[in-house]
Amino acid sequence: MRVVSLRTSTLRIEQSSLTGESMPVIKGTNPVLIDDCELQGKECMLFSGTTVVNGGCVGVVISTGMNTEIGKIQTQIHEASLVENDTPLKKKLDEFGSKLSTAIGLVCLVVWAINYKNFITWDYVGFFPSNFRFSFEKCTYYFKIAVALAVAAVPEGLPAVITTCLALGTRKMVQNNAIVRKLPSVETLGCTTVICSDKTGTLTTNQMSVSEFFTLGGKTTMHRVFHVEGTTYNPRDGGIADWNYYNMDANLFILAQICALCNDAGIFCNGHLFRSSGLPTEAALKVLVEKMGVPDTKARSRIRAAQLAFEHSIDHSTAKLGCCEWWKKRSRRVATLEFDRVRKSMSVIVRELAGNNRLLVKGAVESVVERSSFVQLADGSVAEMDMPCRQLILTKLHEMSSKGLRCLGFAYKDDLGEFSDYYADTHPAHKKLLDPSNYSEIENNMVFIGVIGLRDPPREEVPKAILDCRGAGIKVIVITGDNKSTAEAICSEIGLFSDLTSLKGRSFTCKEFSSLPFGKQVEILSKPGGLVFSRAEPKHKQDIVRLLKESGEIVAMTGDGVNDAPALKLADIGISMGITGTEVAKQASDMVLADDNFSTIVAAVAEGRSIYNNMKSFIRYMISSNMGEVISIFLTAALGIPECLIPVQLLWVNLVTDGPPATALGFNPPDLDIMQRSPRNSDDSLINSWVLFRYMVIGSYVGLATVGIFILWYTQPSILGIDLASDGHTMVSFAELQSWRECPTWEDFFPSPFLAGNNVVFFSDPCDYFTVGKVKAMTLSLSVLVSIEMFNSLNALSEENSLLQMPPWTNPWLLMAMAISFGLHLVILYVPFLASVFGVVPLNFSEWFLVILVSAPVVVIDEVLKYIGKKQRWRTDKSKTS
């Protein structure tokens, strides 16, 4: 609605949820004639959903429903919700699944086809084949091997592991005060390249606090500066530097009196969180009064006892602030001269214990100084305000304002003329107070006291979080509805601009940015380092997020107000504030920060990166192990030796033995340097050329070791001093092993029975030595495969960090899973019924020693590959920065 007339001298509106302004704004009836005026500049308009802080007016409704500003935001949220993009994780998994399915299908077809000689035979008549013979039984057998190979190659545990990783990440985030509303959003944070953050309530506390104040010293050309610590409305949060109650002189005494009495705000405690009612600036002044204390020793003791009772009381909302109450008992307010935009000040008339009246004034420093004729010095004496004194005050004011502080001037007046004995509205002079135009006349020839600088301070943890983001290669962009100078001061304080002295090209109002050509906008957003955009409206935030996404950035957007909701919805991940956030912002977001803490986002980024790494660890473990199984099948077919693994064994390894370690990899802790790496590119493949090479190297060793021990058992009586022939089995040459299908034509081949566990293996047909008799060799191959995959799971603890940096016990769940898997393998070996089902036999101690000896080198091989990969990444990062 448009303001037609004011019913009170001042009308203040709290519209931060719509515009992002940190302070309530004053509204009036003067028309705004600018066509493209920003929301913050429409001082004659009231918006739906905002709150009247004080005052009253008559207005004309000009828009309702979806035509209001909040209705337009709802439209923008709806439009943003229609743009549903897949998360980076889903894109990578879809791409990986498609390529893996194709590769597995081809491999299975080739494996089945490469064994064609086993089920299709023929004779040659001349140069032409004839008399084709087809064995359906053998064809089906090798088809089963191909199917078993497909089962082996597919990482069937991937969906369960990813869901487990995301769920675990969600649980960890709740412990860090981040509530995840959409499961994939945890991982999305891991590849975030840009964080677009609101200022008020996100980077700052959204609680005004006094930062410093000054009063004059012993002379009119001297001043004293006091620095105040604390960033909340809690009176015990910080204090005044080098403060002593006993040094509270007359000047500071009156300053505390004005702050306490010329004040309509209140402080209350909701649980253990201190909140304010009324104007935030006035609430901050009351907190300052509590930190200043009172000069009365007995009263100070009573106040301290009251504060302790306040902190331990159940109903905190009814407790009183001791020092402010002490001032109210000493001085009773009898009249209030409300703030107006002409004189830019507010004052009260109080009756003191001595019976005299005093005017206490606070307001814009320039206005208060202009109407002051005197100054009070530290000893309580009053001196005339000369030009050097006036210049000193204004210089100090400029210095404080340049720090982004909101400054208020304070003054008093004892000689009130006809108001000297004013007591109530029945006093003859009361008629003069009914006309605000008389207030400036009353507030003249005042005694100036000092200046207080306030601000919405940055959160203590934010500078470190900004530094962590910079180390992690994440750019932070601040988008706020506040004014430009305040935004720049806060952003400089939190270290957003690093060591830059000039903010040219780093700080823009959104109106300035929108007027730039499209190419220039993209160039600015592509610059490394921090940026700040001020005086932002909801549409501006959306436009910036959209430009970043079109440039290929993964954008996380934080905000707490209704005006942030469209951008929260449009961003790759929207993050709202749980304490100060509006319900509209929370519903539009993917994640809610329960403590409104910006540093929680950095922890979430680390968790997201850890989840992606754990997912890659699982894939690396499964694919490299499965590739070893594929290679072992290929080798047996290519070399023409008997199959070292049968289908039921392949299924057992993949469905049972591999399952626990693969799942436990989801519990891997983050890499030690996870937040020192640049974000991964959204276009990066899940499996790049180096990772594929690692898969091939590890897979080749798995395959060679599995087939190699099978061949060794048949061809070598001993290896590395380990006697393999102690069971009494017959040695054959490698050439004989390759031509085992020609066994029926061999003469003088009579293999001896051998001991397998507690049983002796006999052969009714000598050629059964390569089928029934391969049970011990198959057991060795299966045991090597299981053992090597257990060792390989240790390699998957980290993609780059050595086991010396991240030892196995960093993930106790993995050690437990390895024990379970190995225990299951021992069960099928040493339980007779299961041993007959899986075609295995028990192994003795020396055979187990050989299994471990053959399996362990996979750790050394991967350690070398990790070292090479880390060196390669360092060189790449160095070339990017140089």
C-alpha cells in the first residue's frame, strides 16, 4: 500500500525479510518519482508481510495477492521449481552405469565366444571344415560362466553404499547443526565451486551491538575511545576493554543514563538465546548499559545477584536487566519526544530524585551536534562547543562511519524553561508537546556527551570459514539488500577480499551490475576472489545465480529472508537459516542450518567431498577386483587351461564375500587434505584415464595372481621354500596343462591320488585329474582372490593418501567387515557340506602362507600408484596456479 498520511510523527517498518536491510526503515508520504526504483528506495510504500515496529498511518492498497512483492516472489519460486536439474552425483552415476553396462555386455559376449572351441568342434575335409558337432551342455556351461562374469563385474552394492554414505553424511551434518531436507544435497555441496551468501543473519549475527564509543576528555580538543566486545544481546557476552566501574566519571554516568532511559526496547531470553523487542539499536544500547554497570557498590552487588537469578530462572522472559532497572528507579520518564525525519532525533524528559527535570537526547550525530552549544568534559564540567571541538567530533564520526558503524550522538539539557516542572499531560506546557514541530525548539542549546558506534557484527567463526573456503578453491560471493558501504565494511572485516586495498571491480550495487553488458557481467563473475553485491532484490539474486550456473559453476545459495527464497530454489543447493530464517526460505531450501552458522557450510562441503570420495573408493575397490575376475577368466580361456573358478564360486565372492568390505568403505573418514583440494569439475568423469589405468594395473595383478597360483600347483613342486607337493599330487608341465583336453590320447599318464584336507582324491579316469582333481588348485585360486580383495579394500581407504598416513584402524568398520568376509570364506572351506557345494577343500598352514604371500603385494602396487598420482596432481595444480 501507498502511505497517504501519518497518524504519528514516525512510522518505522521492519522489512529485512523482504529487502535484507539490517535496520527498520522510516516511511513517509513523499512520492518516489524514479521509474526503476529499488524496493529499498520506495519510502512511501508498505509491503505485504513486513512488520510495523512503531507508529501508524493511513494507506491506500494498490496491489493484492500475487501482484504484491511477496506474491511476485512466490511466482519466482514457482518458476525456479520448474527448472529441475539432475544433481552432479546423479549425472555421474547415470554416465557410469551406461558405460559399465555396455562394457560388461561386450566382455561377457567375448568371454562366451572365446570358448567356442569347447562346445563347437569340426573335422577338416581337405581345406574345408565339415562334420560340425555342437554340445549344448558345454555351451550352457560357458554361458553360465559369462553370466557369472556379468554378476562379478556389476557393482551391485553401489546403490546401497551410496544411500548409506548419504545417510551417514546426513547424520554427521545433524551433529554439526545442519538439517538436510534432500539426501543428495549433501554430496552436491562436495562439488560446490561458488557459495552465494546473504549478509544479514548469515555472515553477521543479525543482532545489533555497540562496537565502540567516545566521549571528550579533560579538554575540548581531547577525546577518549572505548572498545566494546561481544556480538549478541547477552549482557555477559564480552565487555568494555580496560573498563573499571570506579572510573565511571560524570560524563560516562550521563551517557549510561541516556542509553537506559531514552530507550523503548527490551531484552528477553528465549531458552538460552537472548532476543530483543523494539528497535535493535535501542536493544544494543541497553546491553551497553549492563556492561557499563553502575557506580553504586551496593546496587552493583544486588544487580549481580539478580543477573545470576536471571540466568538460572526457568521463565527468562519475565526477568529484568538490573542496571537499566536501577536507572529507571533513579529517573522517572514523564514525556517522550518521538523521532521524526526532520530533526532526526528522539528524546525523553525525566524527573530525577532531586525533583528537577532533565532532557535526554539521542539521534543522528550531525543533527545533535548542530543543536548543541556545549560539551561536557570528563570531570563533569561544561564548556562551550567551539569550532575545533566540533571538528574533532565530526572527524571522529567520519572515522567510525568508514568502519561501517551506525553512529548515534548523545546530549542532555537541564535548563528546560517551562518544562522544568513538567510532570504529566495536565501540565500547561503539555499542549506544546502535541505538535512535533516544536520538538526542535525544545532540543536546542544542549550539552553534547559523546558518540556511540553500533553495527550488526560478523560472526566470530566466519573469517576462518572464509579462509577455509579459499583454501578449498571455493569462491564466496556476498549478495545483500543492505547499503554498499556497510556491506563493504563487513566483507573486508571477514577477509572476503583477502589483502586487496581497492574494491574496484569487487563491489557493486545490483543496479550497477544489471546495467553492465552481459559479457562484462560474466567476466566479473568469473574473476577469482570474493565479490559483494548490495541493494539486492529477489530478482537480482536469481539473475546472479542463473549466470553462475550457466557458466558451469555449482552454486550453493544461503539466505534467511523471503527475498532469498527464489534464489534458494534456483541454486544447485539452497541453504536457509534455522533460527532467523523465515518459513518461506526454509521450504525453498535443501538444507537448514540449525545454528545459522556459516562455518557449518564449510563442514558440509568437507562431508560432501568425503561422500564422493567414499563412493569412488567403493567403485575403485569393486571394479579393480571385478576386473581381476574378468582377467582371470580371459587368461584361462586364452591359455587353454582348466577354469580356475566355477560359476558358484564367482557368485559367492561377489554376492557374499565382497559385500561387507564394500559397504564398510562408506564409513571411511575424510582424507587429511580434503579441504586443501580444488573442487572437482562438474564435467569430470567418474573414471578418468589415470583411474582406469589404476583399475587395469590392480585388476591385472588380481587376475594374474588368481590364475598364477592355479598353474603353480599343477606345475611346481615348491615355491619360495614352500612345499606344494606334500599332498602327493602329480606334477605336469605347463604345456601339458594347456593341452589337457588331449589327455585321452596321452600314454603312460596315471596321476596319483592326493590328500585334500582329511580326504583322499581318487580318479577313475586319469583325465579327471584336470576336472575333479583341480579342487585343491581351485581352492588356492579362490582363497587368493578373496585374500587379495581384502587387501585391496585397504587400498580403498583413500584415493591418494598412503596407508602410512591413513592406517587401516581409521575405519574400524572396514576391519570388522574384512574379518566377517574372511570368516565366511573359512566356513565354506572347513564345513564339509559347504565345501562340497562350493567345490573347495581345506588348506594347511603352508598353503595359507603361500596365499597371503601372493595376495599382499597388491598393497605395495597401489601405494606406488598413489604416490605417482599424488605427484601428478601436484604438478597439475602447480601449473594452474603459475
